[in-house]
Amino acid sequence: MLDQIGLADRLHELPHAKMREMRFNTPAGVYRMAVFSRLPTRFPYVMIMPQSRFLEFLIAEARKYPHFRIAMDANVQQLIEQEGCIRGVTYRGGDRQCEVRATLTMAADGRFSRLRKLAGLEGVSQSAPPMEVIWLRLPRKPEDSHEEGSINIGHGRVIALLGRVDEWQIGYIVAKGGYQKLKREGVGVLQKSIADLVPWLADRVAAIGDWHQINVLSVEADRLTRWYRTGLLVIGDAAHVMLPVGGVGINCAVADAIEAANVLVQPLRAGRVEDQHLREVQRRRERCTQIIQRFQRVMQRRGLGETLEAARPFKMPLPLRIVLRIPGLRDLPPRVMAFGVRRAKLERPEEFAA
Ligand SMILES: Cc1cc2nc3c(=O)[nH]c(=O)nc-3n(C[C@H](O)[C@H](O)[C@H](O)COP(=O)(O)OP(=O)(O)OC[C@H]3O[C@@H](n4cnc5c(N)ncnc54)[C@H](O)[C@@H]3O)c2cc1C
């Protein structure tokens, strides 16, 4: 999508790492889960850069549009509602109370969405064993030349590794409550546990000094039955909280934004957005989201969940094992991870030229 609107080449000028492959290292063997380098695209890899840098880039590009305005550190408080129609929001900016009024309000406020609650929209839980992901970073050395990410599974634990330019981002996945247990046991236990499962990290686990360097996120999924109200559209995790499995949550959120752009540009130009337009955005995206959430749930329950809770050896779900063996099908997982179930594309990219 960034390529479609002419931003991909400029983005590549910023420092970044590339992940060309995602492997599952398990006691039963190595599975090349997603070989992105085989995908038919100009960009056959996952580009990894700090989110803050990427957002600064987007904001700088967006400022080229004469009507663009952004309020940073703005904390949305309330919806402005008139005669059953959402007309904007009030927000706190520093110690000031402000408001913004709009033909359409988009709620993209993530998995703890305040706006969806204020709008009274109901989520249906996508039950999967609750987990926590403990995030931390370790130094990346020049000799670690892997252009790959990995999920390392064994001894009742799962560790995801993503290569940034000069560090490894580590996601240590535990069953719910596991973080507090580890905290009680002490940082030494965490260091040893990482070194046991990924022995080549043993020479640097001492860099994990204390718990301030560590973030924890709990992982639960749900989906709204209705993504809109008159004047309000909910997209991204606010509409459907995604699990981390497959690293596709951001792509799903971006695909929602692309379809919203496809459907809404003309009605917005005309200054009139009807419920039918918002329903159409949901229709275009709902099925794809459901399929991905179902796949994530199976992987989380049958793969990771059993490994974590019962400390059983990890078993790659059978359908996936079959898919990964068949040449015509083995690129299905990286395809879905990269492009989603149906590739979302801007239908009229020229409309977005700055
Ligand atoms: C542990 C974990 C690991 C994950 N790993 C991956 C991964 O590797 N790859 C991947 O693609 N996905 C991953 N996901 C999923 C991914 O994070 C989400 O699907 C994705 O971030 C959704 O994007 P979003 O823009 O909808 O929401 P978010 O990225 O959550 O953005 C929401 C924004 O809204 C802001 N906000 C919230 N409330 C307010 C308010 N009241 N006023 C103003 N602003 C507000 C927040 O500050 C935030 O900036 C992971 C999820 C979890 C839990």
C-alpha cells in the first residue's frame, strides 16, 4: 500500500532490518513456517524498524497534505453525540479540554478501545487459552547475520525472536500468571530459561538486568458484531482484537484502513457518510478477519496453549504440517501473513497523491 501511494522507496531509506524467513525451532525439528523471500512482490520480506520512527515518517509525509492536522498526546474522553449521530470527540490535550467535530469519526484506539465502549458496541470473545508475552531486548552482534525471525519452542516455553538493526526483540510467551511467577523467581531464572532454549543467546542474557527493561502484554482476542454507528466507524484492534500469532494484527488494521479509504473517499468528499457506507467497510473486512482469528485460535490452543499449560512437546497442527510439505501450498502461510486472506489494495491510489 505504501508503494501504491509512492512512499515505499523513501521508507527504505530509513535504517531497518529485513526478515526474509520465519522458522519454528521445535524439539521435533525445524519448520520453515514462512519463507517470505519466495513471495511474488517487490518487497519479499518483513521490514523491521522502531514503530516511533515509522510513525514520524508517516506524519512528515501526511503534513504535505494542506488540510492535515495532528494533535499529539491527545487523550479522547467522550463522543459528541447529537440526535443519535456521532459528530466528533472531546479530548484532553495537556491540561486543556478540546473537541474536534467531524462528518465521520474513526475509532482506531486499539484493543482497550474506549470509543467502542462509549459507543455501546459489543465484542464477542474469541476464546483461546489466555497468555502473556514478556517483551525484552538483547544486543545483536555483527556475527548474528540471520535474516530470519524464529519461534523457539521446548521445555514448556515459547520464545519469539525478531531481529532489529542492532538488537533482538524477544517475546517470551507464558501462560496467564506466568509473568508474576517469573518475577517471584527472579531475573536469573528468566536469563537461564532463555539461554536453555536459545543457547546462542547465553553469552548476552546477563544484559537483562532488572524488570524495568521488561514489558508484559496479555493476549486475548475478540470481535465486534457491528463495527459502526451513524457517524462512527471502528477499525483495527478496536473492532477485532488480534492475537500475536503470525504477526498479522498490524496488517489487518492497515487492511481495514485501506478498505475504509476505498469506500469512504467519495462520500467524505460529498460531505455525507451514510450507514450503508460504513456497513460496506465492515462487509469487506469481516470475513477475512474471522478467518485469521480462527487460524490464530487453532495455533494458540492446539499448538502453543498445550505446550505452555501442560508442558507437553509442541505439536504443529496436522493441517499446517501438510500444507508446509506441499510445494504448491507451502507459501500459503507467508502469503496470508503478508497480504491477508484477500489482498487489500487502494482502488484509486491517485486520489491520495500529496
Ligand atoms: C503481545 C502482543 C504481540 C503482538 N505482536 C504483533 C506482531 O509482531 N505483529 C503484528 O502485526 N501484530 C502484533 N500484535 C497485534 C498488534 O499489536 C495489533 O493487532 C495492532 O497494533 C492493531 O493496530 P491498531 O492501530 O488497531 O491499534 P494499536 O496499535 O493498539 O493503536 C491504538 C492507538 O490508539 C491510542 N489510543 C488508545 N486510547 C486512546 C484514547 N482514549 N485517546 C487517544 N488515543 C488513544 C493508543 O495510544 C495507540 O497509539 C501483537 C499483539 C500483542 C498483544
